Amino acid sequence: MYLKKLSLINFKNLAQETIAPDEGINCFVGDNGTCKTNIIDAVYYLSMCKSSLPMSDGQCVRHGEQFFVLDGEYVNRDGRHEQVSCSFTRGEKKVFKRNGKAYERLSDHVGLIPAVIVSPSDSMLISDAAEERRRYLNGFISQLDKEYLLAMMHYNAALAERNKLLKISSDEQMLSIYDRQLVSYGSKVHEARGRYVERLAPAVAEYYGLLSGDREKVELRYRSELNETPFADLLAASRGRDIANGFTTSGIHRDDLVFGIGGMPLRKYGSQGQQKSFIIALKLAQYRVILEQSGEKPILLLDDLFDKLDEGRVRELIRLVASDGFGQIFITDCNRERMQRILESAGCPHRIFNVTYGRITE
């Protein structure tokens, strides 16, 4: 799948732009603060129905305006064209359309246009709480497994109702009803997470080795209470604690991903460069799994490529993604000469767009 044409109006600080990207590598270069990331985010938005950043839809509307519109024309591996658009007006519900027909549920769109993003905000996957890693895992699996997405939505709804009940009552009958719902949906989520992490782990180690020259070994593991104990037993054992605390203390909403380097926690013992290399390896592994399962090459979004990476690792990354195993790529960087030098040395075709304060030119 590749993006043939992108049009946008009033998206963040972009007033009105239309670009026709190449099927291969597309670089957007310009000074910091000139809206390069906003272009990447617009492409991500059309895939995932939301910004890649922690921003509301209202915050994506250009200052002083009341609406934004995104429109993308795509071509899939069979040569079929797909037109996807999103419109949002302040105070109203956003509308996503595929080939002119509005979706009833946004979740029906997720997965049609697979995308993988690497950005400076990914550092939160390592430094922040487990919630960030669960959010990443949910976004990844949801592109591939509709049943997972629905199970996750039902689980969250049942969890919210159970927690609401726990704050005001210890009604055993109602708690048992919510427990059955949590077990039903949570077990499906747990099984899928374990299966996909098992597929990710060896690919993460492989890509990290390529990026680092095999200087150190890394690992990825899935941590869950359900790995050791059936969910129903967990809920039964924690019932008293849940009532005392007023919320559900056990379940898949406490799952985590464990990142390691050299047998030690990556967060504590990995340098900034090692941590960034790990995140890139994780995203490339995600790309591989999506490609293997869907048959579509995701759009790869590399925002602020040199953030915490030396030129040697960037060169190796470009060499990797310029291979036949990857499809359309969007890259942002602040140094045109450096980016052009690296791309030319890799011998890969590319297009470079200049970005200057809300304007995009070649």
C-alpha cells in the first residue's frame, strides 16, 4: 500500500497543501518548527483515525479555524485505488470516509492502510509507565486483528462498569457478572498479546543486531499475571482487595512489555542511542509481522530520524529500509545536505521536499 496523493486543509499549522509522494523514500527537510512532523502525523491519522501524538481532534485544527480536512489517495498491492478522507469540525463528530462512503465505526477502518511510525515521542515506551507500552501493543495488534480490537473495547467497558460498582457497592452478584465478562474478553486479549509478542521478539533481536553491529543482545518479553494464573482465579483471589481499594487490581490492564539489554533492564542500563536503536528494531519487527500477516507493505514513517542516533546507525537504518522488503517511506530531518548525502551513498531513489513554515515545495 502506498500513498499516491495527500491533500490537507487546516491541519495543525498547515493551511492548504497537496503533495504527490514517491512510492519509495520521501524526505521532508526544513528547520525545526516548520511543520515537518505534522505531515507525518497527517499520514498516520489517515491510517489510525487519530494523531500519533497525545492530541485531541480539536487541537489538530489550525489556530483560528473551525475545521480540518485530510484526503488521501492510495494504491494497494493489486493496483486498486482507495480514497480515504477525514473531516472534523469543532463541536461535531469527525467523519471518516472510504471511497465516498462514511464509516459507521472508526474501528472498521483501522488496518486498511497499515502504518508504522518511529518518532521522538517513542522514548515514552521506555521511560514512562506500562500504560504506554500497552497502548503501543493495542495499536499494533488492532491493525491486524479485528476480534482483538473488539475484545479490548468490550473489556475496557466492562472494567469501567466494574470499577464504578466497586466504588459504591460490594454486590457479589453484579461483581460475578462483570467477572465473567472480564474473563471472556480478557482471555482473548491475553492470548493474542502473547502470540504477537512471541513473533516480535526474534525479529527485534535480529534488527537490533543489524543496527548495532551485534555489539550487545536485547530481549523483548510479555509480562502478565495471566501467564501464571487463570484470570478467573485472579479475580476471585483479589475480590476482597478490589472492594477495599474501590477498583480492579488484577487483569490484562496491568500487563507490560519488558525490554532488556545484555540481561539487564534497558531503561536503567541502555544508553540513549541503544534505547533509540531498540525502539527502531521494535518498529521494524512490527513492520515485518504486519507484512507477513496482511501481505501489504505498511507505510513507514520516520520522524526526526537523527534524534539520539549517530550518522553510522542512520546509514545502516537507511540501508535496511531501502531494501525490497520495505515499501513507501516518509522521513523528516532538519539537514537537507546530510540527508541527501546518506540517501545517495545508499544508492536508493528518493524525493526531497522542502518545508518552510507551513509551505511544502520540491
